[in-house]
Amino acid sequence: MPGFQRMTAPAGKWPEDVGIVAIEVYFPSQYVDQTELEKFDGASAGKYTIGLGQKKMGFCSDREDINSLCLTVVQNLMERNQLPFDAIGRLEVGTETIIDKSKSVKTVLMQLFEDSGNTDLEGIDTTNACYGGTAALFNALSWVESSAWDGRYALVIAGDIAVYATGSARPTGGAGAVAMLVGPHAPLVIERGLRSSHMQHVYDFYKPDMSSEYPRVDGKLSIQCYLGALDKCYQRYLAKAEAALQNAGEACQLTVDAFDGFCFHSPYCKLVQKSLARLVLNDFLRDPSADTTEGSRYAGTEQFRNVKLEDTFFDKAVEKAFMAASKEVFSEKTQPSLLLASMVGNMYTPSLYGCLVSYLASVPLDQLANKRIALFSYGSGLASSMYSIRVSSDNSAGLPLAKLRASVDDLEARLESRRCVEPGAFADTMKLREDTHHLAKYTPQGSITDLFPGTWYLTYVDEMHRRQYNRSPVSQQISADQSSQIIEDTVKETKTEEDMETGNAEAVSAQ
């Protein structure tokens, strides 16, 4: 950034409006259609598309690994925003895609900083299933708000390749990376003091076999853990928010109506819809005088007045009633966040932030200002948090919010430009990854010409497991890259669906 100046806060004061200044998403240039995958797998029609709510699934050839995904998304963010590499003072990576038990992805990313001479970069990788990206973001926020902050931006990367063994869990895979620039005077402000967490020891999804990319999954337990963590995080978030209001002399009981948008970690889209319904169920049980008359939100739910949350994880009657009660809220506040989740799949650590990108891309700029977005992050094992983002009030052209919004305008065009791969070729690629991901002295076989322009890719793994990378030409880089501006210093609820969902529950994970 020409003329970059380090930012400072007045002595004894917090930096103002700390949050996400810029955001970038990367996903593979190829996908498999979920309808075609149903046929190929011999699954019943609609099992993946209706039962799971998925449309397409992005996947990587052996040319891409976690290092290349993160190299690509970081370089794209820096170039799109014309930001110099010496403007970064902390670099955090959240991932569960481990290709080395010692060497971090962050160290590989340091090669991008060599020409700038910037080696003064705090931060390292963070791992706990799909939660690592959120932990990395929280670390970056804490750094900017601490005495260690030197006035530069923090850069957070969440990236993963989600693959499953052949079987009913495979359609819940995906791949991608999200990079977030963190600093003060942000268009997406992380609300201070409004954060809740739930942590617990459980084996719902885990990867004990270091020789395999595939996880061990207890699908039913994973869904129960996800929904239970959501209950606890939502209740604790509301308690903190209501206490803050009471201290300000504005006592009231909050509900989903306090938010303009909801983004969830999305293992598959149907679970997200159930999650929003879960929040409405929580609201209902917290309000003993909730209106259940005809025409009200809670119409037809009176019979569930005394249910216990812990008894309802797999109660179809409760689920159906509150899916209906939350239908309008879901359509308005959560459906806009599911573009990437439905078209790319579960990206693991970037999943929640892909939903945030989708929400930002789906809501017109003139409607974004002042919105409050709730975000729920979940990683099996388990770690979970809920927090909120307040969107800047100023969407004027040339200012940070308008610039950030412009950076996601090409999202649908990028999704449409991908190459559709036949399920048989997809299965062959998965088998190739399975057989070769751990090999030394290996030359990848995947196509380079099919990659998006500007994509980093693996060229060779030598006999000592050292990996070498190159970058595809950027001459055809997406048009938004050319037009980007400099960031300133202030920078169907049917029985068929129910049967399909029931059949999926044992196999798929909330991870």
C-alpha cells in the first residue's frame, strides 16, 4: 500500500472498530454435481440434494494441497487490495488439513513475504477440526487490541480440504480457503464483549490415523454435539447481551429478531436450516408467554411448551414444528449465506466464513449498512463459539464497506466459471489422492491448465518430503482484480425429505 502508515490508538484506549477490513475466498476450479453423484453412488434420488441440501461439491486434484490453497488466497487478497506485504504484522492459519506434524502452513506462506523483507510476523497455525479459523481470528483480534500491537494489520487464513472415504459421508466434502484482513476502523466490526463459547471432550469426529486423509465419524453423535453446543452458545451470548443492555438501562429479552443475519458452520445446508429452527425453539422456551395463536410465529407449537432441549435433538415432531415456525426468518436471514455451502460444500475451517462471504455477496450494498450478523462456529472434539458482527454505517463509494462489498461481487461468476467433472472422474481423483497424498518423490498428475488463473499448485515432492510450488499465469485473472481499489489505512418439509434426512443422519457429521 503506497504511503502505508502504521495505525495507533490513543494511550489507554482500545483501537476503534476492530474487525474484518477485507476478505477473500478461494475454491477449486472443478466440481461434481450432487444429482449426478447420487446416480453414480446408487443413492435414492434427492438423498444428497434434498436430504442434505447440497447442489455441487468442489474438490481438489493432487495438484492442490493445504499449502497451495492458502498461498493462493493470501496472494489474491493482497493483489486485489493492492496491499504491500510489509503492512502485515501477524499471520494466523486455522486448518485441520495436516500434511506435516511439525512444519506449519504459516511458514510456507512466508515465501510470499520474502521480497518485502518482512519476516517480523507473529502467529502460527491453530488446529481443532473446523474451529481453527475462528480461533485464529480471535487471536488476531486480541493482538490488535493488545499492548503488543505495532499498528500493522493481522491476516487470518482458514483453509481445508474435506474428503471422506467412499460411502454416504462423501457428498459432505468440499475444499477452499478464506483470508481475512483484521484491523481497526473495519467495515465488519467484531462486537466487543459479545462472545460465548462451549468446549467439551467428545469423540464425534476425529482423525487418529496420520497415514490417511479420512476421518473417523460418529454421525449421530456429531449432530447432537453440534446442536447442543449451539444451544449453550446462544443462551450464553443472549445472557451477556441482555446484561449489557440492562447496564445501559435498556433491559429486554432478546430473540432472533435482534439480528439481521445468521451464519453457521455448514457441514451441509439442511443442518443449517435446522440450526436456525433450533434458535427459534430456544426463544420459544425462554418466553413462557409466547403467542401460539393462529397467525403467530409459534402457531401450533403449544404442545412443546414443556419439552427439554436435551430431549429434542432427534425429535422429528419438534423439528418439523420449529422448521415451520422459523421458515420466514430462515429465508430472510440465513438462506443468503448458503451460496458457497451449497455450491462448493463443507470447507471445514473456512465454512463459516464462506457463509459470511455469501451473505455479503447476496445482500445489496445499500442494505448492508448497520446490519448485525450472528456467527456460530463449531469444530468437533469439541470447540464452539458464537459472536456477532456489526456492519459499518457508511457505505459511501470509496470507503471500506463499499470496497469490501465490491470484492465479492464476482462470486457467482467465479462459481459459474468452474468445470463440471463426471462422478467417475471425481472418484478416480479421490482414489489418486488416497494413494499418493503421503508419498515422497512424487510428481502430481492433475491438470494445470484447468486451474483458475493465479492459482498456486504443487509441482513436486522430493525424497525428503519437501514440497515445491508454482503459480499459474495471472493474465486472465478475474476482472474484479483489475478494478480493485487501494484499501486506505482505515482500511420442502415433506415426508420424503424426512426419510432422506433420517437415512443421512447416521453417516454424516456436523464437523
